[in-house]
Amino acid sequence: MKEKDLSHIKVIDYAGKLARGFLYSPLTALLAVFLLVLGYISLEVMPREEDPQIAISGGSVIVVAPGMTPKQVEKVIVEPLEQKLREIKGVEHIYSMSMENVAVVNVMYYIGQNREISNLKLYDKVMQNMDKMPKSIMQPLVKPFDIDIDIPIVTVAFYKDANATLPYYKYLETIQNLKKEISQINNVSKTTLKGAHKEQFNVEVDLAKLKGYHISLGQIMQGIQAIAKIAPNVDTTTNEGKLVVFGVKNAIESIEDVESIIIAQYMGSPIYLRDVAKVTDGIDFQNKQEACITMKIDNQIFQTSQMTLSVSKLAGSNAVFVSNDVKAMLEKYKERLSKMGIYYKITRDYGVRADDAVNELVHHLVITIAIIAVMLIFFLGWKESIIVTFTVPAILAITLFVAYMTGQTINRITLFAFLLSLGLLVDAAIIVIENIHRHLHDHDSEHKDMDTLLIKATDEIGRPTNIATLAIILTMVPMMFVGGMMGEFMKPIPLNVPVALLASLVVAYIFTPYLSRKLLRREDDGAHHHNTKKEEN
């Protein structure tokens, strides 16, 4: 349809200007479709989390002071260092530990401080005051806290078939190689393996034989330590300038090598380790920390030892996407692992939880919109209800896009902000459509041009609606200044509700008059009005 010139219709507010500018514009319908598509894309690509990821910054300063007592460490290192660290802006708490030969000072910043900037401040302050430290101390180690990337989103329990003959070292090597592959996935920040044992030669000493040979445990330790070294390769050049590389074979490479270690002499004969001890190739069984997994298969409950692989994501990345990538990698190696007798069980999947939480709230959001649409039918009429209901997804689409562009994630609190503002979002559209409805049913409406009526009706309510919306936005502003953990947790509400309310004004002023011209008809009302007057005459 060709755009109609409506410049002759005088308006006094931006509401009327928007209504006049888009009433016949061919871009209005295109804009509506564009907004809905933009909102859907933002909903799909926006990083999903179950809860907002709160930025917590801090760090540790570790100072090694050889030969110092805890009291000396406290007076000479800890107290001066604490005084200097308190000069850093944004520091909330400082905790310190004074131990023999070492001092540890932990710094915690206020929640919401930029982690990278905070770490740089801490490092600079320590380095600037190195001249005030005792000369005997070693270079301080500044270690930042990585709390925001330490929380795993996926944990996988690996366990070995009880009947599998796979050596432990091969089992561990396979899981470690898989860990390296997963750590290379996009947006994976950290992978840790817990519950694993180290491969080692276990020496079980027979104390009776030890006593019979008059040998102490210390002699066995010295004998093993003296030979358990890896000799480096040596390279040199000849007189002719040729390079010669030679090396010595490692002394311990098998059980036989360990058993052949000479630990003492008895009556002129060497005593080997095999004479007083049993040597086996195994794992560090002296490590008592071991994790087990309990499963129920075919109504049978069994328990076996397991290794847990924890995967964390980068801050601000989509937990659903990262989780799916990790599971795809595991599925890729599943057949190869099963052939080796290695199986796994995903014990934590934050991506599924985040996706379910978001989808559930989106589902409730759709139900709420439907309820509003049904209620409006009884109060305004079904055509008016359609017009008002359309504005809700358009407003949410704008809000989602703005949230995505400002680096926010979609989580339970973000969607709660949408649900909170949902009743407010339709206020502007309801006010506009109600005023249009009133003008259409006015006694002298048949003498007015339809375009003039729609624009004037929208322009009339512009200023009071703007002021009312601004008042509601101002009630959300104080929430921006709430500090601490709760302030950061609830921040999506003051960030998104004002955006949604401002979007509701623009959408109501543009699309409500446009859709009213398409759906509402005044002719029936006019004919009914004339018939009524004739009957009265």
C-alpha cells in the first residue's frame, strides 16, 4: 500500500508522532516480523544458565621466608603487607596466616569488582613494596582466585569393568588423554581429574627378614633413592666438530630392576631388595582418598571405584552449548572406551538443568500471555485483545535483544524480571486501545476521519502514559544500588524491567494504531448510530 501523507494532522507528543509516522508506512509490518524473529534468535543464542554467574574477585599472596618462626613472619611480613594491601580500592576483607617459614595473605574484594583489574592491582601493590620486605625472603607468589570458573557444569564418573584386564596405568592414561581433548573444546575453562592414583612400584618389606639380616628401613630407603634417578642425555662435539649424543639407560624400568637393588652387605655377600621385600607394579595404595560410584543395573546394586572428570566453562558462555559439546566428545569415544572395558556415567549436567529451567519459565510466560489475552476479550473485545496481545512478544523480543547485546545471560532471574514486568507491559497498549475504542464509539465519531481519530487518540494519552511509565521505572532504580551477593544476584531485574517498560511505550504507540486501522471498523458503529436516531424520530 502506498504511504499516505498525514502531515496535516497536528500532534503534540511523541506518541502521536510515532502513530502518524508508522500508520501507513510499508515498513511497519516488516518491523513487526523483524522484531519477532530477532527475539526468537536472541532467545536461542543467548547464553543460558540456571542462576546468574556472580563475579567474585580475590587473590592470595604467598611469601616464603626460610628460617623464620611464625611470630617473626607475623611481625616482619604479614602485618606490613596487610597495611599496604588495605590501600587498594575495593578490598573488603583481608585474611592472613603466619606459619613457620611461610606467610599467606588472602584478599577478598567487594562483589562485582572486575576480576582482571583487581588481580592487577594486587600484583602491582605487592611488587611496589618489595623494598620493604626482608632481604632473606623469596619472591612472593601472587595467585588470583578463579571462583567464577571453578564451578563445574559437567562431572563424569569413569569406572572400569571388574572383569577387564586393562592395567591401571593404561586406564589412567586413556582418561587423561580424553581430559586433554575435552579441555580443547570452545569455552571450556578448566578440567580436573579427581580420584586417580599414580602408578608406582610397591615395596612390601618383610620385617622378620629385615631383622634377620640386621637391616633398617632407612638402608632400604637410601638404596632405592640412590638408584631411582633418571640420567640425562649428554651431548658433546668431537675434535672434528661432529655431535655425539650418549646416555645411560634408566636404572629402574621394571620389577626386576627394583628387586635387584643392593641395599646392604651381609657376611661378604650382597643383599638384594628381593631378599627382604616383595615388589609389585601397581598404584599408590597408601593414598587413602578414593571415590566410589554406586549403581543399580538389572535390579542389582554394585559399587566400584571411579575417577571423576570435572568440566568448567568460561564466564558468560552458554552452559547448554558447552555441556552438549562435552557430551558429544564423550559419545565420540564411547565405543573405543567400552572395548577397553572403560565406562562412564554423567553425574552432573548443569546444561540440562539450565535449559530445563529456562524452558519451563518460557512455557509459563506463554501461558501468562494467553491468560492475559483471554481476560482482555471480556473487557475490550476479541479484536482489541489480539492487538494488545501482539505487543507482548514484540516487547519481550526487544528486551531479549538488548539483554543479549549488553552481555547478559538468560537465567531464572532474567525470566523472573520478564514475568514481573508482564502485567506492566500491556498497560500502555491497553491505554491506547481503550482510548481508540472510546473515540470510535463517541457520538460524533462519524464526522471524524479514521486516520485522524487513531492518531489523536494515541496522542492524547502520550504524556500521562509516559509519566506513569517513568514513575514505575524510577521505582526499579534503587535496586541497582543494592550491594553484596543479593545485589548481584537480583541485578537482572533493574536491568531488564526498565528496558521492557520503555519498549512497551514504543511498541504501543507504533503498532496499536496500525493494527487498529487493520482490524477495527467504525462503519458498523456509525450505521447502528444512525438507525437508532431514525427509530427515535
